[in-house]
Amino acid sequence: MSGALNSVLGGSGSGGLLGIVGGIVGEVMGGPIGEMIGQAVGNMLQQAIGDSVKDASKQLSQEDGMPSFLQSLISDKVDQAVGSIQNNDVTPEAQQTAQDQYGGAVQNFQQELTKSLVDNTRQYMESAQDSASTGSGGATGQRSGKYGGNSWLEAIAKAMGEVLGDKAAKLVGLSNDISRVANAGGDEQQQEQAAKQMSALQSEMQGTSQMFSLLQNAFTNAIKSIGEGLAGLARKS
């Protein structure tokens, strides 16, 4: 994931989305009201992830030659996928409160996620085209659009996997940090500092885990729905 996206997500502090996401299970914000707002933020983030996929496919269609029928299919199927995982029990009041407090941060997250998906997809398409050109002795053959007839869906799926991989790596790093702090010795003052650091790391770990789950769930549902849509088109043709 890009450094910009990581900066938008932030850490466990009040300015970072990870601290907010930890409240999805009600353990950071506390109480039923906090849990409801946390679930509302979860809905916002799921929608933002879906919109990022749609925005990325639109940009790739306009600038890089992704077939327009695939861009349209992605848009329709992503809407269906996100709708199927939204929490419908969130009250309008909680959703509005979440929007008022965290809407700007979620919008920034969506924009940076879109950029990551576009950049990663382009990277995979360029790599696939280079491999195809090398394998054919440099002959490019008939191509459609900027990157030719390579699999756009596969490239987008790999781009999503790259984002998830970065988040998984973050989880591993946090786990190692927690183990290091837990095993640290020292005098009473050092142990108090270690306890504070442990609390911050655990909060960030919780938020990162929740974000990973949100991304994984949204991406998995999107790819499944898009794949099923393509299979349906193939059967009709």
C-alpha cells in the first residue's frame, strides 16, 4: 500500500482511521451508542472500498483501454457485492453522526485506495504485456487499448491482493512489536512505559485487523460477483 494511504489510515490515535475502525466492535468507543457509530463507520468504509474499485475501473477504462463493457459490469457487480455486506441495522442518526465526524477521513481513504488500485493494476498489466512481448520475440500482435488483450480482471484481483498483502505485513509487524514489548524488562518506570506502549499497539492491532477484514470481505465479494457476471456473459455469447 502506498505511503499516502498508510498516512490516511493512521495509527491508533484519534486522527487515524484505524483508531476509528477499532470501534466497529464497540471496544474503543464503548457502549451501544459507540458500537452503533462504529458499525456506521464500517458501512462507510465498505462503501468507500466498493467505490474505489468502481473509480479505479472507470479510470482504467478511460485512460488505459479497459473494455467499457467490463467497466460497466464491475460497477454493477460491486454495487451488488457491497449492498450484500452492509449492516442494515444502523440507525440514520448514527450514520449521520459517523458521516459528520469521519466523512472527510473516509473520503481521503477512498481516493488513496483508488490510486493504489489503479497504480497496481497498471503495473501488473505492463508486466504481463512485457512478458507476452518477450515470449513472442518482441512481436506485439493485435492489441485492444493501451495494454492489449491481457486479463484485466486478473490484474485488478492482483492489485487488490497487493493492498491486502500490505495490510497483512502490517499485522505481522505489529504482532512482533507486541511480543517485543511484552518481553521487555526494566525498572518500574520502564515497565509503566511498556504498558502504555502495549495498550497503543494492541489498539492499533485491533484497528488494523478490522480494516484487513473489511478489505478482504469487500474485495472477495466484488471479485466473486464480477467473475460470476463474466461467466454469465460467456454463456450467453
